[in-house]
Amino acid sequence: MGWMEQQLDWIEGLRWRLLDWYGQHQRDLPWRHSRDPYSIWVSEIMLQQTRVAAVVERYEAFLSRFPTLQALAAAPEQDVLALWSGLGYYRRARMLHKAAQFVVENHAGRLPATAADLRLLPGIGAYTAAAIASIAHGQRVAVVDGNVERVLCRMYGWDAPARTGQAALRRALQQEADRLVDPRRPGDFNQAIMELGATVCTPRNPRCLACPFAPDCRTRGEHKTVPRARMLSEEIACALALRESTPSGLSGREVLLEQRPAELTVMPGLWQLPALREVDVPDAELRMTVRHAIMQTNYYVRVRTVPEQEVDALTVPGGKRCWVSPVQAAGMALTGLARKVLNRARLLPTAHLQVIAGQVDLEVS
């Protein structure tokens, strides 16, 4: 048997072991029950830099509210952001919304079927295009994310790519992934190798004994990795301003929210709790402390309960403000921090995802 035949046999064995492992051990995730390009697109955008557990809940609520690409395109941006609240990286939601509108206007509401054509849409890069094309349409194109990079680097004994540079290594990883992807089941293969990286070939403490690639792996999890960027720390404080109100003759509490200005580069247009003038909060006035991570910064947040008459004196003037009921707040495009604080204060309705999915009528003043 020649070298080429040996390589083909080796690749076939690798594919078979991976797909057999995937068939037995894949996680039961809702987007894996669909071959609808739109649903796959939504899941892939949500999964970028977000934990799977957080996406599962949001994915189903999002598709309940926007079951089709046309429904998403027709929705107001604030409704889209409300369903995205808590997932972070809100630019993804805005680009998803704009791309849906672009597809309706230029492609009769149908996503293109090939990775090359998908990459022409706003907000869709090589990874997302390959995922949609392979899973929904069976195109033989490899998906390369951080999980796939780690699996291949460990298997071949290559150094992991740095966050910047090493373009030649990244090209080699893409070429190798393209060579390995199964032409008969490209979508399953791509999901399988990503699943392997996410659950077995993990960044720390990989489970090499459970890995179907173990017989061919040159490092067995021991290889040079790129150290995680050091997290920065910052202390901030915000106001949980509450008042009693009697709208339409019904008594209830309202909370004060503030909209971030549209010209900001981070989370423009989202609703947050007003910032306190002073970071130090007297112990007697401290409602709670929370830690909230945004990108590379850990925010240590002090939350103070502030009565209506003291809001102006204690908070930093900001954007547009309004008093809203907890039900209304649940249906707004809140920042992740605002939603976290309101949840911990038990101010949001228990079924808040049903509220923001459009099952409760909202009328925000």
C-alpha cells in the first residue's frame, strides 16, 4: 500500500471513530434537531463567546418570538435586543437583525446555500458561513473555531495559535480541517469535532482516555497553550431606585431605568440602572454586591436602594430615564448587569423569558 493510500485509510479511520463517538456522546441541544438554515444561523451567532447553558434558554425564547427570518427582519431592534439581554456582545444581535433585513431585501428572504455566498452577508464570517452551509446544506466545508484549533494542535503537536499573528499556522489548521472533514456527513463531522473540543479535549484537564483521537494524538493534551489574558478589575456602584405607583388604579412598585446613549460604542440603546455618584456605599444602605464580567474586565458592583426623592442627588446624570413596572422591565432590552441585579432583587417576573418572547403585552412609557 502506498503512502497516499495509507493516508486515506488513516483519515477514514479518524472520521469513523469521531462520528461513532459523536453518535454515542453528543449533547442533546435544541439546535441539533433542525436543519433549518435560519435556526442554525441563530444558534451559531448566539454560541459565539457564550456558554452553551446560557444559549439553550435564550435560543428557544428567541425562536418563539422570531420563528422565521422574515419575522426577525420585521421586528424593531429593541425587541431583538430584549431577547438577547444576558447573552452579552450585543453587536451580534444587531448584525443578525441587519443581516436578516438584508436577506429579505436582496435574497427574497432565503439564506444563500453556500459558504462563499453566505460570507457576503453582513456579520457572517468564515466560521458561521461554514457551519450553516455544512449543517443545513451538506456542503463539504470545514468549521474551525477555538475548539477545533485545540484538537488539531494537540493531535499534530503544533503550538496553539496566538491571539494575534501566526497566520501561517491558522491557514494550516484550516487546510487540515478541510482535508479531514467527512464528505458524506460534513455537518455531523463539524459538530462532532467541535463537541470533542468542548467536552473532552478541553483547555485544562483534557479527558484523553475518553478521546477517539487518542491513538493518533502526539501530545495527549500536553502542548504549549496561549495563556488566558489577565482579567482587569473595576469597582462601580449603581442605584436600585424603587417607588410605589398606582397605574390604572392598581398599586405596585416601579423601578427606574436609564437608556444608554445611542452614540456609545458599548451596548448603545440598552437599559441599565443609574450609576451612583459615589462608589463607596454605606453598609446600612448596601442592597447587594455582584460580580459581572464584560469582555476582559471583572466589575465588582455595589447596589444601593435609592428612594425616588434622592435619585437626582445620589446618581450621575445620564440618558433618558423612565419608571417601569417589573413586567415592563422584563420585556425591555436590559444590560446583562441590570437583568442580573433585578433578578437577584426578585423584581423580575419568574417567567420573564415568556414576557420578552412576546407572550405578555408591554407598553413602556
